[in-house]
Amino acid sequence: MSVTVALYMLAHGRSGDKGDAVNVGVIARRPEWYDFLARELTAERVAAFLGSMATGPVERFEMPNLDALNFLVHGALGGGGSVSLQIDAQGKTYSHALLRMPVRVPAEMYEQARLHWGPELPPECFQFVEVDKNGAPGRSDEVLAERDGRVFHIRLNRPERRNALTLDMVRHLRDEIRRAANDPAAKVVLLSGEGAGFCAGLDLRELHDDFTFASVKLLAKELAACFGDMLQLPQPLVSAIHGPALGGGTALTIVSDCIWAHESALFGFPEVKIGFVPGLVSTIAMRRLHASAARELMLSGRRVKAPEAYARGWVHHLGAGDDPRHVIDDARAYADEMVRTNSDGAMRRSKQLVNAPEIPGILADMANVVELFASYSQEETFRHGLECFFAKKPLDWSDA
């Protein structure tokens, strides 16, 4: 598991002008972080991040005796002092710009950094510039959001992985949920997924790549906070479900207030089939679904088709038709009807009223489960299940 932070969290920076080039020094805040910075801050990545700020190449020089890297950024000052006024003043700003570069750090290093900074991390540690998949400045597109009229539409946008949730994706989702909550013009929030399915749950590949107690605990804490944000969203939350919505994907649906699902949609908690536990999902399912039915689903790991979920009251509206994604249009029309016919203030107060007996208990349960969830992730059973899952080996638990 890894966490995206601003380079500022791990390093100091100094810069100055050298003709038409800028010299940028990046100094590790702790000596043991130097090797990580040397591995991550390649000249190519820095050049991609600076983008149009540099018209020439970027050279890197290593200075391990100072725990520092030095970057010479050519073509950064409009031709130099003889032809441009950019020299000096702009040259000294490059270090500040580079310290806003996002870096992905292992969970253990993130915890070390928290200890280094003390109880309160400065906001600069998280004020990084969004980058695209090539490392150039640009907004991350794993979670898309826009307000259209008075409907705030959030879309999970990682179709190549069936919108499976990574730590970064959970954080982006939290950002958009908070943005919706604070938008006075947003009357209803709509949640949907791009591609062939709504959400396949947690991205097991990320768990597999960094399988430590600290990393899984960090993911669990962020996921619990995300579910909490969604549960406490002041506006009604409408979800449109097509394709798989499994594990954490099912949890995203049942923290919603109104659920539309295409008849082909699938729900369930398949964690036990790979030797794991539903964890945070169980705290929500046991309170929001019929407890006996939720227990059976979590212990059997079976998948439930949308018509069964509808019959049990977990899904409120069924969509039909050849194109499962048309359910998003159905849900949007439903949200538009709520906007047109319902009082904003009355819906918000009604949601407060119906949430009051339930939400404090769910939040407390999730807080209690975070560490337990992380500890279960360290068991050999789950490690074996993951290895077989990625090797596409059949799992037979008859003797386990």
C-alpha cells in the first residue's frame, strides 16, 4: 500500500538561477529517506512534472553525502538575464513548485513522516499538484465529478479495473463527497461507475503489492472515513448500479439512500472465498441489510442478483433493457424528479432525522473494526488466497 503526498513532506528545497537554467536542490528531511528520493525523483519524472516550465532537458546530480539531489533545469528562464526579466525572481520559485510534486510513499514511511512532523502535519504535505498517468500536471481522472443543475454527479472512473478501489481513489472520492456536501446549490448527489461495472471492491493488487499491517490499517482508516463521509452527506445520495458491485462495492451502495440497479447487477461479499473477511463492510451490512440475510451472504460468499436484492428491499428500483448502463439515466431522472418536487431543506432535515438512531453506531463499529481488519490481513490464509487469485490457481479449502 502506498500513500500520495507532496514532496514537501519528505524534503526541503532550494533553487536559484544560472543563466537560462535553474538549479534546484532537493534535500531529504531525514537521511534514511534519501535512497527513496533518489529512486523516485528521476530526471524524466521531474521534467514531466515541470512540463512547460522548462523548454530544455533536465539533468540530475546525486549528492549522497548531503542527502540531496541537484537538478539542472535548462530553458527555464526565457533565455537568461540578457533577454528576459524572469531571471532571479522566478529562478528562486522552482524549488517551491517542485516540492508540490506528488510522490507515492510506502505506508511505513508515511507513518515515519507523521512522527517526524509531530501531531499535526502541515497542509503543505498534502497540497500536491494532480498529475496525469504520464506524470505531467493535470487532474487525476479516477474519480470524476460535476454539478449539472442541482444534481452533483460523482463517477468512479477506473474501468480497466472495474473501478476497484485503491487508497488514492478512496481519497479522491472523499474529496468529491466533501465538495458535494459543501456545495449549497447541490440538492441531490448521484454516484455511478464507468465501464462494465459499478465497483469490484478493493483493488487486491494494491494489497498484494504492499501487504503490511501498517499499510492495510491505513487503507482501512481511509475507507472507514469515506463511508462515514457518505453516510453523513447532508443531501440524499442516489446510486446507480450496473454490473458487479462486490465487497466494498456493495458497501458503497448500502451507504446510499436510494439505490437503482439494472436487473443484471451483482451484489455480495465474496471475501471468504479468498481467505479474507468482509471487515468494514460487515459493520454497515449488519445494520442496513436484514441481519440474518447479511450474515448468510458474508459466510457463504455467494453473489446476489439484483432481482433478489430488490425482493429483499436492498435495492429500491430495478432497471431493465439491453444496455445495463441505461440505469444511470433512470437514476438521473429520479434525482431530477427529487430536485423538482422536494424541498431541499426538508430532505436534509429528514435525512438527519432518519440517520440519528443509526449513524453513531455504524461509525463506532467501523472505528473498532479497523485494527482487527488489518490484523486479519496478516494471516497466512489470506496471503495464500491472494497468491492463488493472482496466479489464477483454483482454491480448494477442503482441508483448511
